Amino acid sequence: MSERTKVQATPELPDETPLDNVELPTRIRNALADGGLETVGEVREASDKILVTLPNLGTRSVAHLRKVLGLSSTDGIQPSV
């Protein structure tokens, strides 16, 4: 799927939406794929603690995911001001 046909990351995305179809920074999308996460729902179900263990996915990336997908942090990770 090309960049222009990707959907914006929003809280309204269905859980079954493939991450390949979602506008996310390439580094974040690659880190999630390398970690075996393939859908928005899998990211929603993963704890912050699990997400930050993925290579190249730090607290700022997790905070970004939580913000754009409309999720509360499970471990207190917040976007920087």
C-alpha cells in the first residue's frame, strides 16, 4: 500500500486494521513489525512495558502511539510537553 493510501492513526480505527495500512513513522512501524505486532488491536493490547522492550521503540515512541491511537498509558508513559 502506498503512503498516500494509508489511513491516519486515530482512536476510531478498528482493532483489526493492519499496521501496514496506518500512517505511522517508519521507525515505529518497523519496530512493531519486528516485534510481531501486525494490527492496531495488538498494539492496544500490549502494555507499555512490553512495547518499550522492542528494539528501536522507546518511551517517546510509545507515548506517540498511545496519543494517536487514543489509549491511556499502562505504565505512566506520557508524551513530552
